Amino acid sequence: MTNETQQDNLNYTVERIDESKIIVSIHSEPYREHTLPDARFTFRRGDPQYELWASRCTKSPQTETETE
């Protein structure tokens, strides 16, 4: 499940792996004919930034599975 968001000129994707893990990808921009790889961060429940990113991921894993 993925929730793509753009905020403050940053293009990022928030992906909930399960109820306790989130992956945040900050997408890079092309620079002089090259594009750097996306920066990826993993947060688990209990990490200081987990709740911040969880609030930006509006879908739950159960909703995604039920609609497939």
C-alpha cells in the first residue's frame, strides 16, 4: 500500500508495510543529467518519527487488501 504526497516542495511516498512499519521515500530530482537514488527511511512503532509519518499515510493495510 502506498500513499504519495507532496508537501513543502518535497515529493515523497509513504508506504505502510504492516501496522508497525512504515517506509518513507524522498524522491530525488534530476541534477546535471543525473538523478540520485531516492532516499529511503524505515520507521517502526516506538521510533520518535513513527507517528508523524503514520499520520501522513491515510490508508490501512486491511483496506488495501479488502479492495483487491
